[in-house]
Amino acid sequence: MHTRGIDHLAIVSDDMPTALDFYTRVMGFQLVHARRVPFEADRWQPPYDNLRHYFFDMGNDSLFAVFEYPKGLAQQVRDHVGGMQHVAFHVPPDKFDAMIERVKGCGVHVIGPVPLGGRFWSAYILDPFGIRLEFATDRSGTGRSVIESVRQTEAEARAELETLFSDPSEVEKWLRHMPLKEGAYA
């Protein structure tokens, strides 16, 4: 099975006007579709009828969706199992500093840019609902794709996988599935 990437990523809000403002004005996303969806129990949908689903163009033919839930519900905890820890948006290196300045210019607190080792440079913000958003870029100057920039050597991957699996055959199985640096897995 092959996917091209994210079709849409959906987050939950309880205030659609605030979400519209933030994701268009601060993030620069264009609203491309606005609708309400009836509740259908057999699809694991949220248990609310006539729920707003608004979709924004987040670039590269991918959508960012905001679902509006009723006010007064408990807020999700991103650091609990099953929570969404954060959303990282790739920003091309030549647009990274301008994106950060745009967000700061909208009065949003930005942490970073922070060097995270290797190609990774990131900056972090919170949306109005407490969702942690990351802007990630490659400042290595090599022009690699996102996937190519995170490839590891066999030794690097092996060292980490051995902390997860005590069975050497499991480590070998996963190494065979990884696109490793310095040629194919042997």
C-alpha cells in the first residue's frame, strides 16, 4: 500500500470564528471548504449532530481541518496516550524566517528557532485551543527531501532498535524495512 502523504489532518475547536481567524490570519492558510456533517454512529464519528467541518489549504495539496465541538467539553491532554502531541509543518528553508516573523507580527508567542541536531531547526507556537504547532525546516543547506534528511546509518538505527527489542531477529526485521544511508541494508 502506498500513500502520497496527508489528505487532511483534523483538530478539534470549540470556537470556529477564533479558529478561522488564527488559521487564516496567523498561519496564512486559505479556507477552501465549509460544511456541516450529520451524525452517523456507524463511522466512529464525534457524537454530535450537524458538526462544523471547515477545511484549509495547508500546502502541497493537503488539508487542515477544524471540527467545532460544543463549548464546555474537557480539553485533551497532549502528553497522554491517545492525545495528539503536536503538528509539525514543514517550511522551506528560504521561507522559515519570514514565517516566524509573520506569526510574531500577529502577536503570537514563538519559541525558537531552536537547532535540534542535524538538519532540524524548529519553532513552536500554541494555537488558541492549546494545540502545539511546530514549524520545521532543514538548515543544512543540502536541499534534501524531508525523508532523505532523516535517514540513518545501519549502526544508528540498530542502536536505537536494540533498546526496543531484546530479540535480535526483531531488530533485523525492522532494519530490513528501513531505507538506510550508505546503500541498502545488507
